[in-house]
Amino acid sequence: MNKGVNFLAAIFLIGILISCKKDDVSENCYVCSNEIESIDVCEENGNFVVDGEVIPNENGASLEDLVRAVEANPDNNPNLEGVTCRRK
């Protein structure tokens, strides 16, 4: 798999593990990028939308929690090395 696909898969996986609050309805978006690719990470209708893929809400975390987890890379995932996110 190429590095860009791995990057997207890693953020998608973190999004599955961390989700936003059910009662949130907003258009909060961040752009997360590394040196190869940029993707949108948004909160919409109580779910995360990562580069167009909807991730159902399960754990009650906020979009900011997801962004912090991606940037912190607690599992030292090589596909998330150097990823930074900024509000869109």
C-alpha cells in the first residue's frame, strides 16, 4: 500500500476508536496533513466524516479529541508521523 492510503487508513482507524458527541450538529472541520497528503476531518450530524467516509458515533469523544489523538500518535503509527491538523 502506498503511504497516502496508509495515512488515510490510520486516521480512519483512530476515528472509529474515538467518536463525537451524539447531540452535536455542526460543520466543524480540520485539515490533517503530512508531507504527502491532506484530508478533511469533520464532525457532521453527530458523526465523524474522514475524507468523505462516515464514522458512526460510539464513544462520545469530541472532534478535538480525535484531532489531538491523531497529532499525538500515541501508538507511534508510522503513517501518522508528522501529521498536523488545523481548523478549516
